[in-house]
Amino acid sequence: MKVTVLQENLAHGLSIVSRAVSPRSTLPVLANVLMATDEGRLRLSATNLELGITCWIGAKIEEDGSTTVPARTFTDLVSTLSDREVGMSLNVRTQTLNVRCGASNTDLKCIDAQEFPPMPAVDTSDGLQIKVSELKEMIQQVVFAASTDDARPILTGVLMTVKGGKVTLAAADGFRLSVRKADLASTSGHSISAVIPARALSELARIASDGEQLVTMVMPRGRGQVVFRTKDVELVSQLIDGTFPDYEQIIPTKFKTRAVLSTSAFLKACRQAEIFAREGSHIARINILATGELQPGSVEISGQSEETGSNQNIVEATIEGPNILIAFNVRFLREVLDVIRTPNVALETSTDTAPGMLRPVGAQVADGEFLHVIMPMHLGS
């Protein structure tokens, strides 16, 4: 193998694939990045056997070939090279990669590419297509609600369903639920229901370039995998076996009190309350008042700690229904408000022991496009 690439492109490609490297595997080759020539481009791949990422970068190919380079060493080296062309040539017999850039000359000990696990070859011509910008927003609005506790592996994933021209993502951890729907870029006769690891979707949102228009999704039959492909990047992930809970059962179908308030003001109030609530049980008291001692049409958000003190914020709101005092985990509130893009948000409640629901409010928001259900906390005395 003998290739020449720009340092900037090589560093960018390594930053994309390196998150799939397995640093603690019993297989030494999984700590490496596969580097191979591929139809006039250089292909970089990394995998931990559950998640695999491949990136193609432009290169001048003088001699075809492949090897695997130590991921951490190679990435650190490339980041320190000058911003110019990097020449790489492989001694196949000794599996030594010579890397030259300017005055720098390095020999890297590599592992034969034959030892690297094969990455799946899939036909994306019949895949489902989703707008990159929309998919990234969908992922950001649901993955934070997935569980991080491996005791229930199914809840560490995100349920993706495709029916007709609609795709839905749903994540829940037993205390909250996030659901986001969107239209496919092209109509499809496929019906899909699969649970994708939340980490894999987070990586997809990170590496999918805003310059790309569409991402293609393929689920090869019988492999238990999902593949996402853009022009220059491919991500493959194992699916999670099991049955995702019937989340629609916990979505409230009606409410007694609805408060519409500024998303940014509500978020700011939650951030302040969290400073004090985090010392205890993350409890924030939400006092929704249509009329009363405070100004008409307001929501008071408060957090307190015996050690550090207390904080209260009053946010103006449009209230429908009776007054209600309810408590939520303030971190959960802050995390969902962080991903709501509309100027206003609606908080719908029924009683202080029933789940609350948050929805974005705006002319551009389709009904049911995004909703977030959050379980209440005990108010105490």
C-alpha cells in the first residue's frame, strides 16, 4: 500500500471512526483502525463488534493495499503533523507503516488487515431515506430519555418504527418517555420495528455531516443489524433483542390543566432550581396558578436544599384549567427543555400523582410530532 492524503482529511476521518474503537478488548486488532484503499479513496474503519463506523476520504493511490494501525497512537500522531500532505507506505512483510509529513518520519507497527473483523457489505439501493437534518434533531430529542442501566437492556435502546411514510423514534427509562415522529424523504412499503442502541444513534447524530442531504437506512435480513449510510460515512450497529414496552399506554390522553410558557424562561428557571435541587433528590416544585396569591397566569419553579438554600422563579404563562402543585425531577425537565426548538412549550397535567406531558408549541409543529411524558415525584410535606 502506498497512498498520499491531506493531513486535515486524515485527521477528520480518524475523529469519525475512533469512537468505535474498542480499547479494552481481548482482541488486540479491535484497538486498531483498518486502513484500506477502496476504488480510488482511502477507507478507514473501526469496530467494537457492537458498533462499527467506516469513513471514506480522498487520497492519491499509488499502490493498493490494507493494514490496521494502532488507533490511539496513529490519531495522536496525525493530530501533531503539519497541515500538508501525508505520505504512507506499507511494508507488507513486517507490517510496518511508514508515515512521512514534512520533516516528520515515523514507522508504525501494524496488525495484518486479515485479522480485522469483516464489515458488512450491504446494498443501499432499496434503503429508507431520511433527511439528515431531521434525523439528527429526532435523535437529539429522544436519546437522552433512554436508560443507562444495563439491568434492562431493552430500555438502553431507542425503538424505531416505520410505517407508510412515517418514522417514529421512542425512548424511555421507566421515569420518562420521549417520542418523535417525522416523514420519510421518500414513501416506502417497508414496515419496520427495531430497537437500536441509544449510543449508536448518538454517534450517528455526531458523525452525520450537515452538508449531507439524506441518510439511507438498511436492515439486512437475518443479521440483527442496522446500517446507516451517507456519501462518505457508514455506521453499522447490532440491534437489541427483546420486546420494547407498549409506550402508548402511558401517554396521557387528556389533561385538566395546561400551561403554555416561554421555553427559554422555563429552561432558565429549571437550571437555577437544579443548582439547589441536585443536593437532594432533584425535586423541583412546579406551582401552576391561573389565579391566586401570585400574579394571574404564572408558573412558579422552585428548588431547595437544606445545605445550600432555595431558589424560586416565576414565569408568566397562559393557563387553562385549575391550579395545580406538582413535582418533577428537575434534571429531566432541563434535559427535555434543552431539545425543544420552539419559542413556547406546553405543560399538561391532571393531578400531582399523574404523569405530566410537555409539547412544543408553534405554528410549524405538527400535532403529535414530539411529546415527552415525565413521571411526577412525591411532594412531601
